[in-house]
Amino acid sequence: MVKLAGALTLEAPKAPQRKRKSVVIGYKTARGTMFQGTIEAFLQSPRAAAYAGKVQLIFTSPPFPLNRSKAYGNKQGEEFSKWLADLAPDLKKLLTPTGSIVMEMGNAWEPGRPVMSVLSLESLLQFLKKGDLQLAQQFICYNPARLPSPAQWVNVKRIRLKDAYTHVWWMAATDHPYADNRKVLTPYSKSMLHLLETGKYNSGKRPSEHHIGKTSFLTKNDGAIPANVLTITNTGTSDVYQKYCREHGIKPHPARMPIALPEFFVKLLTKDGDLVMDPFAGSNTTGAIAQQLKRKWIAVEAEKGYVESSRSRFMRRKAKSDDLKRTAKRSPDGRRGSIHT
Ligand SMILES: C[S@@+](CC[C@H](N)C(=O)[O-])C[C@H]1O[C@@H](n2cnc3c(N)ncnc32)[C@H](O)[C@@H]1O
């Protein structure tokens, strides 16, 4: 049994509705479909066959074995790694020949001990192996605003440091999945802008043995190529989903990703019109950003309550793009609402 760092503050929703064996459509937009059911049931259904070879990116944050919360009926330890790895071959079948699978997983600690569990790494490795996938690149998602945890070892005993990142593994069936880092450029730093302006920097041989040419750094592109350490703070309390949950007395999904995380990978690994999938969709953060970025999407989530509240991500809000101008549909609470499709 392991404990996800920082997870103790998350409360499970009361009596979540249990998973059903069949898969049904929770809701649809013009670009996407949310399925309600387990991913196992989805993968065995004719629906999966219809999507075989069509998904450009599977982006997901799977349920993780927690030692307290049973919100997702999480499996424990090796049972979890095996369960996750067994999904890999069937998920891979959904990918296009240049498609990618990106999986986010937090660190875990042995309960009651100042010792990290290697379960997340083992699970990712087993998934990679069972799916016969390549590790295109490993990323770290760093959250500088993360509360100190595990509290017992960080705050009380002061013998460990704040656990503030998650693992993000980018996997693919090929060495050359589609990717374009020009789609995720970041603004140049002040020093780089200065360098570009003045044209002055130390060229020649560096202690690292790299040889830096006299003009190597002088080409002004549209921004800097980001590193594989993504600094992303958690979702605020003001997004449309949180607001909807607050207004309707619904407990928000306890393990939502910051939208900037799937956004980065959707931009890096897909083009307009490509199909993005999240097999453990939760509040459907992935579908929401895919839709905003004009990608198609499918999502699968086992819990009915999460499926229902995730609809709010697609309701009409102040139009930011032409995506937001579409049909009025019934909202989860039965009132009329607009779903941007
Ligand atoms: C870590 S959460 C994903 C949160 C999501 N990324 C978000 O931003 O809201 C994992 C989700 O997987 C769902 N889940 C657990 N087992 C599942 C299964 N077998 N099939 C489909 N969904 C499952 C859980 O209900 C939970 O919502």
C-alpha cells in the first residue's frame, strides 16, 4: 500500500456510483464524446474497434493506488501495476502510426515511513514494456505552489524535502511520433533578449566541450524551446468547472490536472482536427482543452457523477473562440444550458 504525496487533503466523494460493465455515451459535443464506463469495458467494446488506428494522442493521469481514498476503487501495489500494464496493448491499438501516449503519475510514499515507493516508476515501466512502447521523453511537472508533503517528514520531523513534482512519460510505438516543438515555444528570457539585441556572447569552446559558434545564438525565432521540466501551478478556484460545482453544491473532482498540462502536450503532439483521448477522464480536463484547441476528442470515465459535472466545462461562457457559439443543450442539472461544441 502506498500513499500519494499530498493526497491526504483530498476527500473522496460520498458513495460514488460504481462502475458499470457497459459503456454508454455520457454526452457529446461536435468535437467529442464522453463515454461513461470503465476503460476495460470500452476497450472490449465495438466502439474501441471503431477508433483503432485513429487516436493521435492518449493523454491521461490514471487513478493511483491510495491508501485511504477508495474514490476510484483503486487497486494496490503490484495489482495496480499489472492492471495498468495490461491496458497498454489495447490502448496502443487505438494510436495512429505516429501517435503518442502521455501518462502523468505522482510520487508515492510508503505509509508511515520516510521512504519513497517506486510503484509509480514500476507501473510506468511495466506499461512501457507490456505495450512494447518507446520512451520518447520523460518530463517532470513541477508545481512550485505545492503544499509541503509528506507532512510528517517534511514539516514535523524536518527530514525530507517538499515533494513537488509528478512524472510525465511520453511514450510511442515508434521512435518518431509526430511532434513539433515550435508549437510550444515560450517567451525569451530577459538575458536572451539582451543577447539577441547586442549580439554579444562568449563563443568558442565551453567546459562542457560544446563548441559555440559566433552566430549560433543570434537567430531570433519565435521564442525559446522549453525544457522537459514543466512548471505548472495547480488549478485555481475560478475555472468554469469549479464555479459550476460550487454553484450546484457538487464536490469537484479531487484529482484534477491543471489544464496547462494537457494543453502543452496537445499542442506539442497533435495538429488541428486530430483525435485526442483520455481513458481516465475524471473532470475531462483533456477533452476541454482538446476542444478549445480544435482537436477532436474522446474520453472515458467510470464514475457517473464525474461524467455529469464535467459537462460544465463545455457550457457557454463568454465566447473566446468560435467554438463557443453553438447549440443549446440540457445541462446536467436539467436546466437549459449551452454546450460549446
Ligand atoms: C486521477 S483521476 C483523473 C483526473 C483527470 N485527469 C482530471 O483532470 O479531472 C482518474 C480517474 O479515473 C477514473 N477511473 C478509475 N478507474 C477507472 C476505469 N477502470 N476506467 C475508467 N475510469 C476509471 C476515476 O474515477 C478518476 O476520475
